Amino acid sequence: MSTPSLKKSEISRNWYVLDASETSAGRLAVKVAGLLMGKGKPSYTPHMDNGDHVVIINADKAVFTGNKAEKKVYYRHSGYPGGIYKRTLAESMEKDSAKVIAHAVRGMLPVNKLRDGRLKRLHIYGGPAHSHAGQNPTVVSLKKGKA
């Protein structure tokens, strides 16, 4: 008996909507990474990208526990001597909350050739409105005790 392996023609992708204001950002990122990889599907194959599309709404209202808003710092460097830039989590959320959530989800995905393709199926919106209603997405509740 051989182990079945998923073929590209057998991949089916679903759409999910998650609300970022219902739970902490870390727990949201873990759930989203699992959906993007397709880990919950019985047809999960590690070397194939058979994950789903994920829409995150209310990214502006994302919850961070403790005092991460003031203490967590994002760094980047220009490549020149003395060219380091730093920004706190609160400043980053004020500027672009979608980038902060995408950065958290990116950190939860494995580092391989499939990561960029998986991140293309992640759609993040600051408010409750999104343009993916035509795909009939499944709304996933992340409230404690539900998922």
C-alpha cells in the first residue's frame, strides 16, 4: 500500500474570514498560518501548497497583550553606516496595521519556497468591509472556547 500524494489538479481552496479584534494577534497569526498551509485538511501534503485563502478584517483593532505596544520594536537598516531605523509596535499599527499582521503571519510560516505563494492568499483589511464576499467565505470565530 502506497502513501497517497496530492496532485496539483486535486487542490481545492476555500475562503475564510477571521476577525482580528476577537483574539490576540499571536493566536490569530498561528490560526492563519495553519489555514494558509492547509494543515487542517486530510489531504495535507508538506511539499505541495494546498492551503486556503484567508481574509482578515478589523486589523486596526488587533489586540496585543501586555505592554508590547510600547516595548516591541521593529528594526530595519538602509545598508549604510548608521542607517538603522526603528519603530515601536504602536507606531507601526498607526502607520499600517495590515503590515504588522502580515509580518506576524509571515513569521509563523515555514521558511521555504512555498511561503511567498501562501502569503499571496492572505488578504488583510483595516475595517470590517472587504471585497471578497463573492467567494462565499466561511466566517471563523476565534473567541475563547469557540475555535
